Amino acid sequence: MKKSRLIVALASLAVASGFLTPAAHAQVCAVCTVVIGGALGLSQYLGVNDLLSGIWLGALVLALGSFIGHSVFKKTHVAWHRWTILGSIVTFSYLSLYLLNFFADSPHDFGMPNLLLGMLIGTIALLLGEATDKLLRRLKNDSGKPFFPFQKVVCPVVCLLIATLLTQWCCLSH
């Protein structure tokens, strides 16, 4: 019974992360997705804690889902396809990690698997980074132009770095 509740909770959370934030992530840029993936691979190679790796994994899942959803939207021009694909990718990524026992192998320091908690933090951090980019673009005389070069890449990556450092400092420094 506990397993089915966890699966339902994960699916609900993953779908909600895609559907409740329609304006925050129209498309994550490809360079940002590659940077997130590279940082995740490097952290696993260096043996970084699951909580910190999960931050980058959650951001990567959301970035890939957003990127694929936007690509399909460009071909079909049906807005609900974008959100359906994003929600599906996030949901199936979380569920496949659960079914492959990635969460079982992860320590449970905070009442839930560290990898799952990190993924949730990473998803939220990436959404904040995208929202920050859009806010900065609106502040520049409503022109939609960036304040500085590569702002669309810098804002999400900086938010992920801040989330990683805060998590390291708050949760793992004991």
C-alpha cells in the first residue's frame, strides 16, 4: 500500500510541476540543458552526495521536458501538446527512477530519499532561474532584450548553483 501511495504522490507532484507553471518555462535553452547535464555527470564522477546530484538531475529532467515540449509545439502549433509532453516526461522520469530503485539506494536523511528531495529542489531552482530571466527582460524597457549576453543561460545556472550551495551549507554541513 505504501508503494502505490508513493507512486501516486510522485506522479501528482511531477505532473503539477509541469502544469502549474505555464508562463515560467516556455523553453529552456539548449546550452543550459547541456551545462546542467555536464554538471550532473561531473558530480556523479566525483562522488558528490545524492542530495546535491539530485538538484542537477531534477533541473535536467525539467529542461529536457521543456525543450522537447517546445520542439513539438513548433511543429504542431497546439499549445496543450507542450504541457502534455512536459508533464509526461517529468512524470515518467520520476517514476522510472523510482521503479529502477534509484530512490531506494539513496539515503533517507530528511524523511524522503535524498535524490528525490534534490530533484524537487532542482526543479524549483530551474523554474526560478527561468522566471528571473523573464523578469529581467521585462524590466529592460519592456523590450524583451537581455541585460547582458547569455542571460538566458546564466540566470538558470546561477539559480542552480545558489540552490546547490545553500543545500550544501544548510543540510550537509553537520
